[in-house]
Amino acid sequence: MGKLEYNSSRPSIEVDDEVLAHLKIVIATKLRRHESFMITWPSGESRPRRLTAWMHPAIPLVLEFDTEPPPKIQPARVEEMIRQLNQRGELILDEPE
């Protein structure tokens, strides 16, 4: 289970390493173009809750992977994540694929 730490103001977001590897490409693609967007994930607390962050190129971001070597990237999965993000302006991490 990898971690995404954004702006260091909250605890890290725990994300499966395979998802995180694909997410890394999506985030890098959008931020490299200076395209901000929202990302939503489950809070991980006992009661169902969701958290949303505004991703912006100026805000520090750290991705930490637990596995070595890195998971294999599936280009179709990255393309679908970017398509969904572009369609609604938000990337939702807990949606079924």
C-alpha cells in the first residue's frame, strides 16, 4: 500500500501501489500542463466519508511506493482515468473500473 502526501497538511492518503503507479502518470500529465483538478478518495475512517483535494502545480506532492519493482503500467487504464478526469474535472479514486 503506497501513500500520496499532498501539501503535508493532513495524513497521507493510502493508495494501492498499482493504482498509485497509474495515478502518478495522470497527475504528472495534468500538472505538467498546469491543469488543476480535484481528486476524491475515501477517508479511511470507520464511518463512510470522502475527502476531496484541489490538485495544483504549486502545491507539494510526494508519492511513496511500498513495492519494488514498480507495478506494470496499463496504458488503457491511464487513458481511461484521464478520460474520466477530463470529462468531469474530478478524479475519484474509489470508483469501480
